[in-house]
Amino acid sequence: MIIFPSKHVSLYDSIFGLSGVLIELLDKPVSIEGLWVKFSAVNNTKRCPSYHNHQNFVLALDLLYSFGAVEVDKNFNLHLCNY
């Protein structure tokens, strides 16, 4: 899987694009499993036109965490960081 979009890889085919979809779904704190369920409902639809498996999902979460965009609280729920 390609991390960033390029000339031959669309935004939604990349991990970076998938990360944007996950940010949209993080409207309130949610567990990783809960986020996966929410994502599965929009995976390969108009909202996220490319199919992504669980491995890509985890890579996108890793990218968001390494960028400092999401945090994990003491209850192991994900939430967006406040800037």
C-alpha cells in the first residue's frame, strides 16, 4: 500500500487519504473496534471509494498517531487531539 498519493495513486487509494476518512469518523471518542465498525459501513462506498482492509486501517491509525492527530485515553478510546 502506498502511504501518500502520487501521479498514479489516487488520494483514496493511499493510507494518507484513508486517514482523512478516519478523522471524519472520529466525531467523538471511540474504541479502535468501534471505529473499525464505523469505517466498515463506509468502506468501498461513495464516501470512501476504495476498498481498505484491516491492515490498511491500522496503518492509517499509526500514521494519525505519529502525526499527533489522535490520542488514546486511559480507557483505550481514540479521540482527536485539540490544537
